Amino acid sequence: MPTDIDREDVRTMLVGGAQIIETLPSKQYEEEHLPGAINIPLKRLDGQTTASLDRDNPVIVYCHDYQ
């Protein structure tokens, strides 16, 4: 179930082993992304593209819209 979290929550969760997914298009991800983030463009975010994630640790999904 999705849950909104703040910057401090993200820091704490990453230290605890959380994975962060950036849903930016590949070109934007290459230009700038959060350290350690995995790129899965939003249009490709599905069961197949997330199959390799560690299901024992939280997953943080992040998208920054430049518009």
C-alpha cells in the first residue's frame, strides 16, 4: 500500500536497506538521479521490471516531474 513519506523517512529507510526506484525516463535519469537509485521508467513499471527487487526490504518509488 502506498504511503507518503518525507525526506527524513527516506534517509532512515535507506540506511535500513530500502531500495529506491526513480521513475524518470531513461534520458532524464542519466542526466540526474538520486545516489543508488534504480531506474524503472514509469511507463515500464510493472511486475516484470520489479521482479528483481528484494521483497524483504521496503521499496521507495520516486518521481520528480520537471513540469
